[in-house]
Amino acid sequence: MGYYDDWVELAKAQDTKEKRDVFFKDYYDREKAVYEAVLSQPGEPITGTFAALSDRFEMDRPTFAAFLDGINASLKKGYDVKNVKGNSKIVLDADFEKLYYNMLEARADWLCTLEQWDGVLSPDERAEIERRWKRSRIAVSKKVGRNQPCPCGSGKKYKKCCGA
């Protein structure tokens, strides 16, 4: 069983709402500290072994595996998080536009508002990413014309079938 699987088991073991709240609050605080470090060095990726990085950020191995799972989609080179070992080489080299977008997608407001973003993306760039994210959330459907074939597949005109 790998570190990520250990994290999943730890999260499942929180059997009451109070335990879950405390567990995830602690995780979010630790996650925030790592993102602050990543964002404060935008030109220099953070590198090291999995074990060394988890020690550097004062996280146990399963918690760091959970962080790596969260940032993985935003890294220039992703990892198979389930198979990461203590001696695996990790490079935290994020695509910052993608990272900001993914933070919006995860609704992680405490990460989107970090002041370290000011040194990475301008307010205009962040606003554009937010606009793009909001546009992607709008449901759009193609309207069927009255004389078009019905989308149900009956072969009848829409006005004589489902549009009646």
C-alpha cells in the first residue's frame, strides 16, 4: 500500500464531522504553506526526493502524497501519485495559469487569494483566468428548430413530436 492509499484510509477513518473538520483544517493549513513556498519562487522549481520534500514542509508522507495529488494536474510533469516512494525524485514545477484555474475549479478560495500570486500573475491575468473559468461553467444547449427532426430519434418533426 502506498502513501496515497494511506492518506485515503486516514481520511476515511475520520468518522465524525468534528474529526473530519479538524483533520481537513490541519491539511488545508499545511497545503497553504507549501503553495506559499511554490508561489514565492516562480522561476525556480522546488526539487528533491519525496521524503526530503515532505520533511522540508513538515508533513508526514501520506499528507504530502495528498498534496502532490492536488497539485499534480497543474505540474508541467505529472506523477503517478499512487506509486510514489520515499526516494522518488519530485520536481514541483507548476504551470501557474493552470494552477490558478485548477484552484478556482476546486473552489479553494484560501489559495486563490494568497498574496504570493501578485509576484506570479498580474491582477489582469488572474481576472482573465477567472472569466475563462466562469464561462466554462455556463450551461449552453443548442435549441431545436420547430421543423428540425426531433432529437428523441423518432424521425418526426420536433413540432409534431416532443415540441407539441
